[in-house]
Amino acid sequence: MIPQRISTLIVAEKPGVAKAFAEFLSDNRYREIKYGRAKIYVFRYKGELWASIGLRGHLMDFDFPEEYNSWQKVNPRQLFFIKPIRKTRREAWGYVKALKLLASRASRIILAPDADVEGESIGFEAMTIISQVNPNATFERAWFNAVTRHDILQAINNLRKPNPNLANKAFARMVADLTIGAAFTRALTLIAEKEGAKLPRGRFISYGPCQTPVLYLVVKRALERENFKSKKYYVIEALLEAEGQQFKATYAGGKFDKKEEAEKVYRKVKNAKHGTVSDSHYDSVEINPPVPLNTVELEKRASNFLNIRSKQALAIAEDLYQNGLISYPRTDTNIYPPTINLRQIASQFLDHPEIGVYVRREILSRKIKPTRGKEDDGAHPPIYPTRYASKSFVKTHFGEKGWKLYDFVVRHFLATLSPPAVQEKQALKIDINEVPFEATGSRLLDEGFYEVYPYSKPSDSPLPYLVKGDIVKVLEISVVEKKTKPPPYLSEAELLRLMKKYGIGTDATMQDHIHTNLKRKYFIIKNKRCIPTELGKNLAVILHETVPEIVLPEVRGKMEKKLVLIARGEREPGEVVGEIKEEFLEYYDRLLENRDKIAEKIVKAINNVYAKYHSKRKISAKRKYRYVRKH
């Protein structure tokens, strides 16, 4: 039974975090109460009765009034002039009901959502709902970056005021994205259907101010690949031997465009039996460890090293964070703040069966000098492990991929505290019948951080140790025909890097924009490469030809810069949203002027993509769905 009076109510973004607050503040002496789908934790803290509740993300959405739901009756252009309203999410009703009940019995509210812009907006949604039933409630904000006893207690002892500027940035982006996405999605869908596109019920030609520039980046690379003209070229290669070791060398003059030119040089050396070393270099260079881990690097490296897609990687990281194994995984920062006790964190892994000895020998035995990146969002530290957990424990609770990601975060953190590796770069210059050849190689002299971080460890390709005047045996020389290769399709890691470069999405949403394109059948990911479908390619191409601004990544980046000014308190949200709407209204009108061109380009592609649906059901003219806001 829920107590009639509660001193303080903690509102967390997720149930696991609400439970952690109860555990750490009560020393595990708490009571769990189920209220519908919500779990409420009641406990005593400093002699007073407290409660905590975890939500499931956003409680409210922006949407257009019901009279604007009809795609057939409402001109999409009208949406630019309609103010969206806030509605409670259907899936959040149970949590809202529980929140209202608790709020009516508490006078003090501590908001404890995730420590970012999105979290702040969720906190303000909770404030709106609570104020409806308890207008006299007071609100404070708990800001924390890890779900550990230390971080939770520190947050409770250093409460701050909720930040309306952060929340308003999120709300402004929601309104702008809803308006732009809904107007363009409806327009493109209606244009296509009018010209005979057969879309299954519930499917539409979606546009999103983040989603579509992401598609454009994928298509742009695919077109570069498609339009690439491969050219033949020729190189002269020699297989040599010295000190009992075989190695390859190539003609130092580079490649030849014509085979005859290569053969002219080849004739000078084809019968040679020996060559003479004219120069040699064996230089030691340091390879620095990676910089501290932020969200984009986590997603990129999970894709490259662990074969875990970006969206899944962040979902796993969220789960690890909520259960107190790693710090908050949504961060731009790659600089450790001085407040983090790096030595204490590293010492937790002394009992690790694989890397405990390394931690003692290479990290704790010397002064810790962590690597340092260049980004600091001013809100969160980089991602780091918050406690040691065994392989069996992590695999049992989070699965094989959960273990892989946790182990990666641990090793990455330890690598940032480790000494550099030392590699020997090797180079030989060899004259064969007075024709210059060259060979390069490398050897790892000191593993350094690679001992704990094997993911990017370079493989050795050593040369024999030779000096000027040494003789090498020529085993074989030949002219080799090669072809220039087209650029590969974008990898997911490269796509994330480009999104970061252009400011498309946030560290929390980038993987969602990729996933949306996959759901819409605009591109697929095969062997870690992003390959556009016929529909995705045609859509991106025709939009770029007619209204390039709505697909160019720079436009979204410019929009994000305006939204940042809201978070800083330098611009009013209504003013910024108005400017963005005005800009995209101009683009919308140009889109409509080119409706025939657009339909011609995409209708056939739509019907090809959805051909399997055509025989299953007749397409209803009446829309029974609304525009999905996450784009």
C-alpha cells in the first residue's frame, strides 16, 4: 500500500535507476510496490519517508490537433502554420497515473532523469503533470553520470535547479522536426500515390530533417562508387631474399599507365640475380593509446571491433549503465575531468583473471597520465567502467554481446591510462641493375597498451635487418597488372563519423536515424556496409536535384547550431522554431513545383520495393495512421 504522506518523491527516467536510488539511500532497506505497470520504491532516508518511481522515457509527445490528422483533407502546407499540442503518450498512461498519485502525497520532488538535454525535457514533462495535481510542489534536480552509490549520494547532496533552457532545446527540436517531417512526408506520399504508387497500408514515403540527410550521405557514396571508372595500371614487383627471409619490393618510380613503359624498365632487371642495398632505415615510433571513449566512438568501435550495430550497442550500454556497470553512455566528452579518481577505478580490476596483472604492473605502479581528446560537452565525463563484474555474471545478465561491450569499455578505459606501444618502421632501398626498388615493413617492439587492448593491434610485417652495401638475392621479378578500385560503400562507422562532422543528430539519436532508414527500406546494411535500395537512391537523387537543401547535411548542422543557442539561453525557442519553419516552407513550395519530376523518379521504385505486398491487400485510400515523429 502506498503511504498517504511522502516527504520526498524521486522521479527517475528508468525503473532500474529508481531502484538504485532506493537501494543506495536506504542501504537496501526498501519496499517495492507495484501500481499497474509502474514500480514504486518506498524507503526511509534521514528519518523521513521517501519514494522513487522510474518512468519509461518520454511521457508526452507533440502532435497536431485531431482535425489535422486526415492526409486527404488537410493540405500538408497548412501544418507549417499550426501550433502542435502536447499529448500524453498512450504507452505512458499507467506511469502518469502512478506519478499523479504519488505527487499528490509529496511536497518535495527530486527529478532524476538522465543527465542530458533529452533527460531534462523528460523531467519538465514530469513537472507539468505533477503541477496539475500539486501546484505547490517544489522541484530539484539530481545530476549524475553513473548509477553507483558514490554518484547517487553525491547527486542527492548537490541538488540543483531544473534547467528550462536545456528542456526547451529538446522541445523546440521536437516541434520543428514534427512540422517539417509531417509536411514533407505527407506531400511526398500523396504525390507518389496520385501517380500510381502502391504503398501498403501504414507505409509512406517518409522524410525527416535528420533521417534524409543520412540517406543522402549513403547514396552519395554509392553514386561515387557506381560512377567510378576503373583504370588499369602496372607495377613492377620483385620477390627478394636476405638473411634467410623472403620479402617483396616494388619499383621505386611508382606505377605505369602503359604496359609498354613498365616492360621497358622490366627488361633492364628481368635477368638479374642479385641486388644491392643502397639505404636502410629502422626507426622506432610511438603509437599512442586511444583517447577516452564517447558515444560516437563507442558506436563506431562496437561496429568495427565487435560486429555490434550502433543502435544495439547503445541499447546494451544503456542497460549496463542502469545496472551500475558503466558510466552514462550518452556523451560527447573525451577528456577525463579531474574529479574522477582514475586510480581507484583501475584498482577495481586487480582481481580480473586476464588483465589484473597488467593493471598492477603497467598502470598502478606508475603515475597515471591519461590520454586526452579535444571534446568536452561540459555535462558528462567519457564512458568508463564503474565496477568489476565477472564474465559469467555479465553473460548471464546481459548476454554474449553484453559481455563483449562491457569488456571493451573496461579495456578501452585501461588503455587510456596505459603507456604507448613502440613500433619499428622499416624501409629498404635496393638497386637491381641500377634500377631502384623499395620495400617497407614494421615490427612491434613494445606492445604497450595493446597488451590490454588487442582490437586495433597492428600485425607485424618485418624486413630483414640490412645495411648499405648488403647483397640480396632476386628470386622473381614481374610486371603486375592492377586496376584502380572504386570507393567502398559507407561503413556504419564512417557514416557515424560523417554525421558527427555535420552535426546530424545527437550522440543519443544518431543510431536512431540510421535505424529509421533501414525500417523505411531506404538502405540496408550488409557486411557492415550501407547499401541504398532503388527507392532510397531514387528518392535522395530526385530531392537533391529539385530541392538540394532538404538533403544536404550542412543544412541540418546549421539548424542544430540554432538549437544550441536555446540551451545556452541566448535565443527564445519560439523564435528559433519560427525561423526554421519559415526556411523549410520555402523548400516545401519548391518541392511542390517539382511534383511531376519527383513522382516520375520514385513511383516505379516504390512499386518494385513493395511488390510482395500488392497481391496481399488492397490499399485503402483512408489513412488510419499518423506521421511517426521519430525520424
